[in-house]
Amino acid sequence: MGKFNQMLEEKVMPVAARIAGQKHLQALRDGIILTMPLIIIGSIFLILGFLPIDGYPEFMARTFGDQWSTKLLYPVSASFDIMALIAGFGIAYRLAEHYKVDALNAGAISVAAFILATPYFTMFTPEGAKEAIQVTGVLPMAYLGSKGLFVAMIIAILSTEIYRFIIQKNIVIKMPDGVPPSVSRSFVALFPAFLVILVVWLLRLLIENTSFETLHNVVGQLLQEPLSALGGSLIGALIAVFLVQLLWSTGLHGASIVGGVMGPIWLAQTDANRVALQAGQELPNVVTQQFFDIFIYLGGSGATISFALMMLFMAKSQQSKQLGRLAIGPGIFNINEPITFGAPIVMNPLLIIPFILTPLVLVITTYIGMSTGFAPRTAGVAVPWTTPPIIGGYLATGGNIRGALMQVINLVVAFAIYYPFFRMWDKQNLKQEQSTGN
């Protein structure tokens, strides 16, 4: 066990700490979080629009008219369909904060550059027509939403790097001392903003003369599609969960570190399910953000709520019982730092085994359950990760009781895996208490 801890300290922790402190990953994570309140609000309306209750659509139509669904889903479009726009602003803002330059200007420049990189046309099929026609002068909403998320991320980082480089080199227009600060700041941003727009404009012109035609096609074919294929697979999900648990085992926030890379992929796949649900089509993705937040991390990373229940009701040592009383409240809302650092699980070879093994097994059970149709796939509903188990499974699947049942099965599986390790750990605590007379 000493060699195992030494390996974690010497090999894993230094690398993980460098990744955790990487400024661009932090900006990606924090910027995308800016979209979550809007998406959660949109998800509430999405649930109300597609409640799986017999007679519900007919009742709503009789009460509110035939257009009830279209009007109810207005807030969904106002939240999900501007995901890339908001994320691009947030990423640029957070990255500029790291560099200690004007974050508001950086965010605004990023949004302008993203709009410039997006084609100004959309395809529209009139009623009764056989083919779609191109409508110019219209920004396609798909690119402002999850489909354009990767382009927004790249543009945000690129534009902010150019912006902060020019600012830090002091290549700016300076106004006299008597000019109001707000006006002075706008002129300071003038030259770096021009340079960003120039670079993105030239890049767009260059790509339009290739077979890709748009920057969105370049990013989609070369980056987003391969990453989505990996991140949406069973193997990709297992690798991501293993890394999350391994990082937590060393005391680092694994979910934040891995989420900075994989979060945009899973968020885009969540939105793809939402689009399919609204279109009345089969949900395409098993692996989404809610797949992990709601069905894998029951009680927090490591699915530790079963462990908390064991401590509360089955422990013999006073230390275990006291920790159980402390951990059960936060655990219900999927917060498990009291267990992770209180048991502790961090750097504890005995408890690291079920801590890593349990979520890996739950990935397999949930993936099989959703792939075979035993459990419904997550319906594109952004349920907050703090939603208690059972309720979360019901809401994440659009109000389907089989989603809650899948969570119950996972809780039982987690209990079975943790139980023998809990017994050994509790016995060690009891023996230590008896030896010290406590």
C-alpha cells in the first residue's frame, strides 16, 4: 500500500496538478458553466412540453389551443439555441480575467469574431417543396447552439490570446487623461479588436475557397465528430470515469479537470437528444452530461451515497457512525467531500478500489440498460447535478419512471461493491477505537 501511495504522489499528482492549473482548460470549464442556468431553465419547459402521460397532449390542446407546444417551447430555443454564443463570451471573459486584461472587451470581441466565422445563410424547405432553398442574410440557429460550440471555444481562445498579446505589448491607442475611463477603455480595445476581426475574416475567406467551405465544417469534420464518437462510446465513457476517479484519489477535483475537456462533447450530445425529442425522433445518444451526473455519480464522484448509508445504519465504530451522520445530508445532493476527505478515500488504497470500480461498473450497467431500451435515454433535459437520486433519474429521462428505476438498480450495484470494503474499513476503525479506549 505504501508503494501505491508513493506512485500516486510521484507519478500521478504532478501531472494532474499541471493539467488542473492549465489556464485554457479552466477558462473552457468556467465559460461553459455560464450557459448552465439558461439551459436548466429551458429544460423545465422542455419537460413540461413532453410529459409522458397518456392524454396529456390532448388535454393541453383543449386547454391552450393547438399551438400550445410551439409556444411552450419558446424558452427552450431562447436558451439551448444560443449555447455557443454564451459559452464563447464566457470562455473569453474567464481567460481574459486570468491574464488580468479587460474581460468585458475580450468577451465582446470573441462574440463578434464568432459571428464573423459563421455563414450568413440557412437552408429552408417551404411547405410542399421537394428541395430546400438557401436563405441568405440569416444566422443559422444550429450554429449558435451546440453545433457551433467547438468553433465558439476555439474562436474565444484565439481572439483572447491575440487581444491580451496586443494589450500586454501596449500596442494600443491612448487617450488624454481628461477622457472618461469608459471611453478610454473602448479605444484601448480598438486596435486589438481590429486585428482579431482581420485574422478571422482572412481565415474565413481562405476556408471558403476549399472543399470545407466554412470554419464550422473544418472543426466539425476534423475535431468535433471524432471527439464525439470517442466521448459518446462505452470505451470513452469508461476512460473518462477512470480518470475522474483516479484524480479524486489523489485529492484533485477529477470532475472539473476531465469535464474541462469532455464537458463540451457531452453537452453537445445532450442537446442533440433535445433536438431529436422535439422533432419526435429516436434519441441518438446514450452518453450525455446527464448520463454521468445523474446515473453514475450517485451521491457524488465514486457513487458514494451507498457508502454513506452503510456508515449511518450499519457501522459499529463511532468514527464511522459520526462520519455517516455528517455525510448523508450533502450526499443526498451528490456532494461527497465529507466522505472523500473524511474517511478518507484520498490516498487510501483500501477505499480507492471501490471508489474507482463502482462508477466503472455503473457506466456499464447504465449503458447496457439504455442501449437495450430497458431504461430510457436522457431526454436532453439539463437536470442540475445536485438533484437527489430517484428524482434525478425521473426528470432526466423526461418524466419516465424507468429512469428512476435505473438509478435504484445502480444504487443496489454500488451497495454490493462497497459493502465488503466498508466492513473491512469499519472493522479497522473499531479496532483502533478499542485499542485506544475510545
